[in-house]
Amino acid sequence: MRIKNENENDVSLMSGPIEEVFEFTYLGSVVSKAGGTEENVKLKLSRARVAFRIIDKVWTSNVYNRRTKLRLFNSNVKELL
């Protein structure tokens, strides 16, 4: 990926040219050629939404107390944000 680089020459290693991409994931964050964070925020929100849905039955259950529910939320949902 090239950001604000006018050099159009191919970059290559011993095995051949390196593929140029528009976006990629690095350490769980999306890096895009546009340089914005919109894609990364969308990805993190969708992951958190899925995690929240997985523990949905815990939220509506009377078996678990509020402290346990908050610990599950903090460890499973907030950790993805």
C-alpha cells in the first residue's frame, strides 16, 4: 500500500513483486489506503455487536447478578472495541 507516494515503480523482493492492496488488517486494526479510520471503526463495532448478541441470554437471565453480567460485558464486548 502506498499513501501519498507518487512513485509508481513496483516494489519487489527476491521472490518477485509485492502485491499492492487497498486495505489490510494489522494487529486487529484495518489500515486503508484512504488513511481514514471509518473501516476500522465499522469492523470493531460489528465484532462487539456479535459478541453482545452471543451473551444476550445472560443479560435477560435472572440467574446471574449485575456484577457477573458487567464482568462478562467488560471481558467479552468492551475488549473488542
